[in-house]
Amino acid sequence: MSSFYPKIDLAGRIQNSRLDMGIQSMPSARLDELSAPGEIKSFKGVMSGLVENLNQEINAPDQLLKDAMSGNGDVDIHDVMTAMAKAELSVNVATQITTKVIQAYDKIMQIQV
């Protein structure tokens, strides 16, 4: 049955865009590889890393807009709008994560010992 499925190199067929290269301070839009399964990170380390990434993503549209308005580099309005949408999505996800963590903390505090 495995011969039914065509063998297509999907990763090779993905077209690169400007967001793949990480324009100036904006990181690449592609997902990084997952960390090794044996690697254990602390909650504090994970949360501080998320906050740092959120800060970078929020500041990226401002720099891109400045570059687009001044005519420096290969930045156009599409890159700015994509960075703004990515920043908005990141803020929404961070808000949801914060809400879930607070709800979990409240549930733990309600447990009677």
C-alpha cells in the first residue's frame, strides 16, 4: 500500500521568501528544529526565552517600517504587514498562555491538603 503514495520531497519544494532569511532584527518565520528529547529545561528558562522572543517579534515591525520609509534595504510594505501580523499573533498566544498558567495556578492553590 505504500506504493500508492507518491514520493514527493515537500521540504525541497518550499519556496524561500524574505522571511526565511530573517530580515535585520526579525527572526526567520520558519520553525526551528526541536531540541533533543533528553534535554530538560526549567520552567523559568522556557518562560524567559518566550518573553525574549515575544519582545523581538513586537519590535521587528517598527524597524522594518523605518527601513521601508527610508528606502534602506530590500524591505517593502508586504514585509512590514507580515511582521505586524506575526507580532499580533504572538501577543495573542502570549496572552492565552498567561491566562492558562494563571488558571492552573489558581486550581493548584484551591487543592486542599
